[in-house]
Amino acid sequence: MASFSAQIPLCFALMMAICLLIGVNGSIEGGQREFDYFALSLQWPGTICRQTRHCCSSNACCRGSNSPTEFTIHGLWPDYNDGTWPACCARTQFDVKEISTLLDALEKYWPSLYCGKSSTCFSGKGLFWAHEVAIEKHGTCSSPVIRDEYSYFITTINVYFKYNVTKILNEAGYVPTNSERYPLGGIVSAIENSFRATPEVVCSKEAVEEIRLCFYKDFKPRNCLGSKTSCPKYVSLPAYVSMGSEESESDIAWIPDDEAL
Ligand code: U2P
């Protein structure tokens, strides 16, 4: 049997080999292994905005009649097949100039629906969560498919436009309403028929809060993981109620943006 001192270099060599192997298999900066697939997570403003208690200029729920009425982008997430995901893979210098041509589209289709979302990665705070959180938390883990800030945002917007979930649901008869519930299976089937893969639906109580579309690394549709859904059999797709109209909450407070962070 090899002596203890002979085992030390052996262990070291083994560890080096493992590290090299992980590298060959695509480890990414920060030590997390390469992701398996993408999820495009879309949020439903009708559900999220009705929970709004605070307004600030960056909260799209507070734009009155200009508030979003279609699914908006929550994020493009690199995910693992085991249901976990990598996050915050590298420190980035977010540079708004790099995406200046996309800002109008981002404000419209990828707005924050909250006040007070700060970056969760390296204890930095972001003025606009969609930029800071998305690129730092998820964008930096999207390598080697997506390697820079501009590519991350333009890719996400392009995929979002290609599969218009709001339109798919409307054409199948699933329109926003505060008086009806729809079978969850019907909503899933409508998306499957058009997207050719199974989405994930996330609910807040009975209301649809998010729909996630999943993709292989070449952005061909694939099934999302079939983990149990948070939705009941019949779900609602609440219509957006403009702040200030008679049905909306009367106790919504406007707070300055710097306090919102
Ligand atoms: O679902 C709650 C939060 O967990 C993060 N998440 C979830 C699923 C997944 O596949 N990937 C992922 O990152 C999201 O965190 P956020 O990006 O909002 O900080 C999601 O909101």
C-alpha cells in the first residue's frame, strides 16, 4: 500500500485532473459549470401590479394608462437540468452606452414592475434592476453562448418578439379579465401548439404571474422542467387596473427612487 507521503502528490494530481476536466467541459468564470439550457421568463403585469403598494419613477406599474398590458420580460436565465442555476458568475462593469440603442425597447418590454430591486450579486445597488440584476446575475453565466452585455439584451429581446405569448393566448381566447378563470391545461396547450414545447407556469395564488419558455443553447424550443406547478387547475389572467382608477388601491405611496433602492 502507498505510504501517506506518497498519497499527497497523488491526491494533488487527481485534483488537478478533475479541475482540468471541468475546464474542458466548460467551466465558467467564478467556478460555476456551464449551464444546460435557457429559460425566458415572462411576467404578467396584471398580477404583479395589483400587488403594488409603492410607486417610484422606475416602476412601470405606475405609468397609468401607459402601464404594460402584455407579458413583459423578467429575464433570460441560464439554467441547469437538475432544477438549479448558476448566478453572479463574474463582476461586470455595466455600461449603459453599450445598449443605448436598446433602451426604448427595454423600458417598454423589460421594465421593472417594482420599486426597490437592488442587485443581489456583489452587494452593489442598481438604478434600474433590469440592467443591473439581469446582466450581472444571469448574463454573466450565459457564457459561452452569450458573451457581452449588448448580445445578452438583444438576444433576449429578439427571442421575446419571436414567441409572443400574449398574442398566442389572446388568439386562443385567453384574454385578460377579472371575472373569469381559465383551465391551466388550456393555457399550457395553447402555448404548446404554437411554441411546440411545454412552458412552465408560475402563479401567485390563483393568478398567472409568470410564464417561462425554455430553449436549447441554439434557441430551439425545448420543454421546461416538468417540476410541480404553483398553479391551481383553474387560473386567472387579471386585467391591468390603472393606478388611480376606482378599483385600484388607494394606499399606494410614491417614494423617491433613491429610497426605493
Ligand atoms: O423564482 C424566484 C427567483 O429565482 C430566480 N430563478 C428562478 C428560476 C430559474 O430558473 N432561475 C432563476 O434565476 C429568479 O431570481 P431573479 O432573477 O428575479 O433575481 C426568480 O425571480
